[in-house]
Amino acid sequence: MPEPFEPRTDPDVDLRVPADRRELTARPATILATIAAGGALGALARAGLQHAVPHAPTGFGWATFIVNTSGCLLIGVLMAVLGHLDGGHPLARPFLGVGVLGGFTTFSTYAVDIQQAIVAGAPGTALAYLAATVLGALVAVGLGDAATAGLLRRAAR
Amino acid sequence: MTVLLIALGAAVGAPLRYLTDRAVQSRHHSAFPWGTLLVNVSGSLLLGALAGWPIGPAVSALLSTGFCGALTTYSTFSYETLRLTRGGHRLLALANVLGSVAAGLAAATVGYALARALTG
């Protein structure tokens, strides 16, 4: 199966992928503005969820847990689709992957939520949140990628 | 107003992640995703400091929710781990998970402690 995305590890930008290497010099303003717009949309969606489902420092951060695991499921789906389309539209990965999903998911809130739970005297919650997010995220990205790739293969037959 | 501040912070944070990742990769050829690790750890350091600093809701929307939230990423981190595993780099995948979580948590703790020490 030809897969131009094959050398890719990093969905944001991977300089081993020729198209990624070229994109910024070809049209820097378009690429950066596209990422900025996607990032703003993703961050607002995250903030909306966090606002709707707040949590105390000693509590489990459900909103951020759901944001991060669903974002990981979606990056798996997105990259499988883009791989199937030989990369798809040149702005699809910058907008949806780097921007929307990168802006939607957050590592810093995850780390600080754990640290704050420890400070607040809830190490059990901190550990559960730490482990559940990592495991949930890895299962989600694997599932998103495998299910999408499987569906696309079946559709192509 | 809050919505605008979050959008503004994220509109800077997300492209900065992309540019940092490119800069790291162009100087450092490695299968290990150092660029993403760098943004995630530095974003956790800054957000930890902001959590220990007496900031108002406007600064929090701009820098914490917007900038730090969009600078750092869980989706990129998890996808890289998946790709490392698929590519046969299981040890690198494991190192990425353990290293990112440990370094991110350490950075958040240091940032918070520094802010607390400085603000008394």
C-alpha cells in the first residue's frame, strides 16, 4: 500500500515528509494564519467544555479528560483519512490537525491539574487522572487510526 | 471579552508550537519527538507558574486557557507514540510517554513553586 505519510511520526509537522518541509517557505502567512484560526477554534471548544463541567482542585478533571481523549481519537481518524488521500488538501493538516485538534487538546492543563490535585491533598485522584488520561488517549488514538484505516480499506474494495 | 482573549492566546500558541517543532527538527534529526516534548514541558512550566501567580480572569483566559492550552498538545503526543510503536520503536514510544508525563509534571511543579516563592 503506497503511503506518502509513511515516514511521519509527528502530525503537526514532520520534516522527513517533503510536503511538510516545503509548506512554510511556499506560503508562510497562509500556513500560520490557518494554524492560528484552527487553534483559536479548538481552544474555544475546549474552554466551553471546561466551563460547562468545572471541577474542584481535589476532583477529577472530567472536561479536560474528555477533551484530550476525544481529541486523540480524532487525530487518529484525521491522519488515517489524510494518509488515504495522499495528504489531502494542503491546508487540511495545518487547519484540522495542528490548529483545531492541537488547540483543543492540552498537555499543560493535564500536568497542572495533576500537580494541583497533589497540592490540594488528593494524590489518589491525581494518580487516577494521570493514568486514565494517558491510557485513554493511547487507546483512543489507536482505535481512531485502526477503525478509520479499516473502513477506508473496505470502502476501497 | 473572555472568548476573544482565549482565541487571541491560542492564535499565538498554536503557530508557536508548529514553528518550535520545525526549529527543533531542523537542528536535531531524531526519531524521538523532541519538538513536541519541548512545547509540552515549557507550556506546563508556564501554566504551573500562572497557577501559583495571583492573576485575574482576563490574564488567565489569554495566557492559561488560550496560549498555554494551544501551545501544548495531547493529540500530537499520542499520535507520535502510536507511530513510534508501529514503526518498531517501542522503547522510544515508552520513553516518550514516561518522559513527557514525568517532565511535564516536574515542570508544572517547578513553575508553581517558583511563582509561589516570588509572590510570597
